[in-house]
Amino acid sequence: PRAPHRLRGHPHARRWLLLSAMFSALTFAGLAFAPSAHAFRASVPVGVSRVRTQPEATALGLLRTASAARRANASMCGFLAIANSKLSPEALRLQTLTLQRLVRHRGPDGSGIHVIVGDDGSCSSVAHERLAIVDPLSGNQPLFSHDRSRSLSVNGEIYNHKELRSKLKDQTPFRTESDCEVIVHLYDEVGVDTASKLDGDFAFVILDEKTGELYAARDPIGINSMYMGTGLDGSTWFSSEAKPLVAAGCIDVEVFPPGHYYTSSAKKLVKYYNPAWRSVEAAKEPLDLELVRKTFIKSVEKRLMADVPFGVLLSGGLDSSLVASVIARVRRERFLQNGIVDDLKPLKSFSIGLEGAPDLEAAKKVADFIGTEHYGFTFTVQEGIDAVSDVIYHLETYDVTTIRAGTPMFLLARKIKAMGIKMVMSGEGADETLAGYLYFHKAPNATELHDELVRKIDALHSYDCLRANKATMAHGLEARVPFLDEDLLDVIMSIDPEFKMIKKGPKGGDQYLEKWLLRKAFDVEEAPYLPREVLWRQKEQFSDGVGYNWIDGLKAHANAVVTDADMATASVRFPYNTPLTKEGCYFRTIFHSHFPNNNYGNGIEATIPGGPSVACSTAAAIAWDAAWSDPNRQDQSGRMVDVHESTV
């Protein structure tokens, strides 16, 4: 703002400008703790003067830029590593670069490769395709140890990197500002214990040029995808996706299990993540709603480091709506505390569905309530069907519910990336830790419920995490999932599972609805996070919420193109996880057109689990309801459970 004419040249003109800038900044951040952001939006009209005053306010020291406030280099990406190859260095380099292109969609912002030759004449390589989220102008990979003897290729974010860095014995300055560089220096000091000390979402490989040793690890839950295999010459392969391994003709292709590390010297996987809450005997903590709320907010806050445009996936369901609401509130509070200019910009939210879908309506209601700049996209059943082959290629799965839900997410991710967004927050993980699926209404007791939750968490890397990671990274878009934060998992999974049971009748109180304790934790009357009708909305699976006609239309299409003769030979063509429906056979046929078995029977089909399921249950939970033993009732749609408001 300019000083009024009568104050120009006056000795107090600068003081007036300072006060004016402060008032403007606080006005933009006003009502940060209001129940709704409507007033906040109204105070920032279109074409606001904040853009005009930002440089002046920054120059006065009133505001900070995001890059100055959050200097860390998060690196989502695609990587490929090959250890102990018999190829020459030149041939291995060319092979690695050629196959690395198959995961370039994960990291369109830059590439890197490093090849080493061992004492025995064997060669190893690490290559990287970078998606730059923070500090995009630096931090290309591989990253190196101080003496450059060890190279690191990593896909992920390390949220406790500052703490780890401060505790290193060797305080030699880092070469980059990357949050991931700490991994290779930590390995120098603690060796194989490195993975267990990281708080983050990661998959990585470290190569030691002096010893030829390889160390690989994946985050505890499997948020970031990772595969391993054996090459035709006995070499060991690691990749963010299975595509390079299949294309190279690997003898076997396996999922690198979450919560494990691998060393080439021992030639085996070691489990490093063993939380006490896996046993129901350890889940005895009393209900502490304030602790649940505060831990979740902290989980969201730590995932906000980004120097590029970001947004939130807002389906209108409980989980994504809470993520969006907390982000909006944290950013307003953070501006008041730290003066980060970017936090004044409205948060962008995104949803997708068929015309008239329940999710679109609920998402708009939430967006209006919390004040996001919302974009609701529609697609048709035919557009979804047309995308199925691409979805299966990118997701590398034939699982029915993953493809049903992955298709609209894949279509939405493409729209979002086209708008210049490079990172989104998403709500995966709450259903698996808080008994959110409708079939949990049938849980016979708290012990069986807890055991089922552990099974669901163990399988996340094959389903929801796989979908969220690959459907977005297919377009170079990163998805972060705060519900799967390690600290939050410890809090929620240590709660007595009796508090997660769904109880009907007058004595049940608020415990009549799935995920009731999460709803109750954020049911704050004086400053509500969400409209009550959304906060207490019944669970709707994403593949259902985009519009019931999506699944029905997909089934109809499969029934039209898959013949009875095709089904009669399915067990011969697909002896592993034989599809029992025409929809499943349709997906499986497309899958093997993209990922054929080679002469060695590489086992690519075994990377996808199978078994009966009702409303996303595991096979073990089928016993909870006698009606579910009927194969005709075994569909993964939530509408198969009789408590659904639109049950079939």
C-alpha cells in the first residue's frame, strides 16, 4: 500500500506503511480459528491486493516465503538398481538407462545414473528419475556419501531428517538440502539399522563402491512401491515398479515387502518394523480423543513441506474431508505464527465422479465450509472403460476393487497435474486402522476386529497404497497419506479395540457408526472442522462414491466382451488366482497383455494377492456373516453389506 498523499515525505510515513502491511496481512489470515472459512474467503476477494503488497511486506520482514521457511528437498521418483551384473560397465549403463525409461512418468523433472565396478569384475548400477517437490533447482540423484564411495537412489520423504542430521557424529556439511541425503550418511554410522531410524515414506537402494555391498529398504507400511527380482545372469534387481524387471526378462519378480531391508552380503530380507500393537494383548490403551486429534494434526503438518503447488484429494468422505480441513486450518494458523506468504493462498481441492455422484455433492459442501478453491470433475462410464487398460498398466494389478477405484483416481490425477499441481494429500489408511469398512459392523468381538485390522494394514501395500501411489505417479503427481504416519499408527492401534466396535441401540451412544472415535475426536462444537452431515456421513467406498453406475457399467461391459467359453477356460489360462467373474477375467486378460510371463514363469501374477472378499474384507472375515459364504455375495463393493443405505 502507498502512504496517503498527506503523509508522503512525513517522518512517520514508513511507520504507517509498516502498520498498514501488518493489518493487510492479518486481514488475509483473519478468522483462522473460525468454524467456517466463508468469512476468510470473503475477506480475500478476487484480484486481491495481497499480490500487489507481497514484495513490500516481505521486504519489511513481515512475511516469509515458503522456500525460506521450509528448505528441504523431497524426492518422489522412480528408480532402478542392478547389482552384480555380468555385463560390462558400458553395456550395463545402456541397459539401465533404457529400462529406466519405463518409470520416467514417476519423475519427469530429471535423471541420474551411477555405475560401479566391483573387485570381482561384476558391475552394479543405480538410476533415478526425479519428481522435484521441494527446492526443485537442486538435489538431483544419486546422492553420495562424503567420500563418494556410497551412492543412494531413493524415492520418498524423510520427515525427521533434521533430527537425524543433528545427531550424526560426522557433521561435515551436506552437498544438498535434500531431506533424503541424511540416509546415506546415517548408513555410514549405523549400517543396517538405518531404515528403522527413518520417519517417512521411502524405498531406496545404497551401493558401496569399496565393498560392493548393496543395502535396500522400504518404509514400514509400503506407501511407496518397490519390487525386486533376479536377472538372467544372476544379478539382483530393484525398482519402483515391476515394468523394468518384466521387460528385462527377470527370472522372478517379487514385491519388496514393507518394513524390511535387504543386504547383498546376507542375500536375505530382514524385518525391521515390529510394533507391539500387532498383538491384541498390547492394544490396551484407554480412549484419548484429544491425543488422536493432536497426533493426526501433527501428521498432516509434517507432510506440508513443498516448494511447488499442491492440493488435496477431497472425495467428500470423512477421511479426505478431515485431511482437507486440517490442512486449511494449519496453514492459516501457520501464517499467523510464521508469516509464510504461500499460506495465504487458498488451498486447492479436487474431486471426481459421474454426473450427480454422491461424492461430488459432499465434496462441494466440505469445500464451501472450509474455504478451499475446489474443482469437481466428471467422467462418463465409457471414459472410465476406455482408461482401464492404461490403469492396469500403471497400477500393475488385476485386483478388481483396486482397478474400480484406481480408474477415477487415475483420471483425476491427470487433470490435477495438467493444472500445475505436483503433490496432493489423500485420505488412505483410516479405514484399515479405525475399522471404517462397512463389513466391520459384523465383527463378532474386539479381538477379531483388531486381528482383522492388522491383516488389513499388512495388505495396504497391495491395495490402497499401491493405488494411491501408482495412479498419481502415472502422471508425475505425488500423493501423501497422513493417516499412515508411524506415530499416528502407534496411537490408534494401541487403543483398546473395544472402542472401535460398532454398537447399536441406546447404550451405544455415538458408537453406532464406523470410525466413530475419529468422528468424535473432531466433533468440536466451538470450532467445527466439518459440517455435521459430513462428519457423521456413512462410509462410502471411493469406487461406489464416484457413482454407483460406474461399477454397474463396468460389470455390464465385462459381461458383454467376456464369453462363457472364456470363463470355462479361465482356470487353464490363469491357474493362480483364477478369476471367478467376467469382470475379473476381463481385468486379468488385460493384465497379462501388458505383463506376460516369460519362459521362466517370472511370477508377476503372484505379486497380486487373491481370495474371497466382501466390501474389501480379508478372506478371514468372510466367516463373520453366514450370507457371505455364498460366492454370489462376495463382491468388494460396500453395497454388499446389508447396513449400507443402498444395499444390493
